[in-house]
Amino acid sequence: MSPQDIRETLILKTIEVMANEGLDKTTTKAITKGTGINEVYIYRHFSNKEGLQAKVFEALDEELMAAVDENIEIMYMAEMAFDVRCRFYFDKIWKFLLSNREKCLAFIRYYYSPHYSKYSAKEHKIRYKPIVEKFSSAFKEESDVWMILNHILHVMLAFAVMVHDEQMPNEDIYSEHVFRVIYASVEQYFKNT
């Protein structure tokens, strides 16, 4: 197995364990179980388990950011009403969050853990700075765009967990409710409502 294959296998297995077992049970033994990879490779490639978890979050965070950025052009389609643009944009991100249960749950478990604050929060904010800048023009000047976008993300993640844990069906009617909850909470900050 090449070094790249070992890294990718460890990342994928860490996502699986984080999603299904939680961070507390994401041990080096659990990560390497069934992979044929010795635990020592975690230390060779990631310095330690926490470094591996931070790398997993970084990869998932970049994937989410790419989805957010890829669909941002919808927000600039002036021929559509502003709330319609927001709905289309929300739908793209919502479907992305629901497209892979393990990735979504691993992201959430890490994001709400002390490890995030200790190892990843600063880089997360740097990664999202271009997104904040792109969205700033949609909000009133006095708005804290970083805070608003974080609020939107937190609400979407909370409802995504409910879908992934089968507490809420993955149906369009529920997607519409989630959108309405988010839109109602941030509508007052938009310039174009």
C-alpha cells in the first residue's frame, strides 16, 4: 500500500468510526481495525490521533466549503426574487449535507467537540473568509455576516442530524420547513427582502 493509500484509508476509516461511534471511541485501535494498517502509521502520517481527526475535519470542511462556494452564483441571479434565490441555494447545501451520512455525522461530532476549538477553529474561520466576503453584500452593513452564516450552518447541521438519525424524514416538506426556520431567523439582516 502506498503512503497516499494509507493516508486515505486512515481518513476514511476515521470518518466511519467518528460517525458511528463518536469521538470518545475513535481510538487508534478502532481506526486501524480491519484495515490491515498498523497503528504506528497514524503517528507517521498525522503525528497523533488528534492530528488525524483534525485532518479529517479539514477535509470535510473543505468539501462543505466547496459546495457552498460552487452554488453561490444562485444568490446573484437578480431575475429571481431574493427569497427564491435563498431557497434554491439552501436546497443545494441541504442536499449536500444529506448526501453522505457518515461524512455529515463525523463533521458534526468533531465540530461540536473541544477538539474543534483546540485544533481547527482558527483554520475553519480562515477557510470560510472568502465565503463571508462573497455574502457580505447581501447583508445590511451593520450585520455580523460571520455570525449569521454560522447560525445558518448550526441550524442546518441540527436538522441534518435529525434526518440522519431518522428522527425526521428526508422529504421535501421537511426541507421547506427547515428553510423557513432559517430564513425567518435571518431575514431581518438581508438588504433585499
